[in-house]
Amino acid sequence: MEHIEREAMEFDVVIVGAGPSGLSAAIKIRQLAIENNLPDLSVCVVEKGSEVGA
């Protein structure tokens, strides 16, 4: 069996879907993180499509 090497990335929050709701959630989470002295909180938005916001 062939060994596949994968890259690993760590985030505090992962949002699946880059439509209006997902993007709004990411923005709000970052705003709340900054307001609560968590400036290093990492947010990742994952979209399967070729464009975000659709």
C-alpha cells in the first residue's frame, strides 16, 4: 500500500461553507475574539466550490 503524506494544519475554529452565513460567522467570531482579548484565535473557512460567497 502506498503511503500518502498529508499536510496538517491546526485552527481553533473551522467553518465549512463560504457562503454569506459562513463568511458572516467567521467575521463575527474574529470580532468577538478581539473584544475578548483572544487576538491569536485562528479561524479557517473551507469551501469546496471555486468561489466564495455564492
